[in-house]
Amino acid sequence: MPVVEVQTFVRAPVDHVYTVAKDVEQFPEFMPDVESLRVVHREGNRTVTAWVGRIQGRRVAWTEEDEWDDTRRVCTFRQREGDFDRFEGTWSFEPAPGGCSVRLVLDYELRIPLLGPLLTNLVRQLVRKNAEGMLEALRKRAEETAGVSGGG
């Protein structure tokens, strides 16, 4: 199964970045590829969310379960149902000199009949581009709300 891993550096305190990421209801406000996101159920640090997003203009929808570990600053997620055959992974937030390192790892499977190697690679590139866009949007939002100017 394809795995995509992306990482970024955010010039803001790790606890602030983690808090911005955990406030998933706000994602559609600052993540252009997230059309809508609704919390279906929340119990403690476990949430079930319904997502509608766009990948290269194509609408994708899924429901995922998230487990937020505030001590380790990690979110583990997995699709319950939706357009992917498998979609799961982790967000992790680590302190770094001058800010925070954020890593997103996606393990996914998308079975399309007669999907050849060329299309498989295209899908992987699109998923990577989308993940990078999410991290860039999170970086900007966290830096803006932490009062940090400039960017990287």
C-alpha cells in the first residue's frame, strides 16, 4: 500500500501548533482543499469526523476516527468509510529549535479497476501534493495565530 510522508517546520510553539491542528472544525476556513468538515461524535480525545475534500478538483468524501494523544502530541486516524479503500495515518508534533516540526504520514489504498502503474504514481503524487498543502495551510494558520510574521 502506498505511504506518503510529509513534514514541515512551523515557527510557533509546539503546544500552539498542536492546538490549532486539534481544532479540526476550523480546517475549512484555512485549508483550501477541505470543502467541509463536521464532527459527528466527540468523546474525550476521540472524535469521528465527516470530511469532504478536493484532490485535483475531484471531490472525495470520507468519515474518519481520530485519537488525539495530548501527552505525546500525536493524532492517529483511520477512515471508517469513504472513497478510499484504506486511509489511515498519524500527525505528530515535536518541539524543534525556534518552533515545531509537524509530520503527517498517510497509508492509503485506492483500488480503481484497470489502474496501471502510471495512474498509481499519479494518485500518489496527488495525495502527496494534497498532504503538503494541508501542512502548509496549518503552518500559516499556526504562525498567524501565534503572532509570528514571515514564513518559510
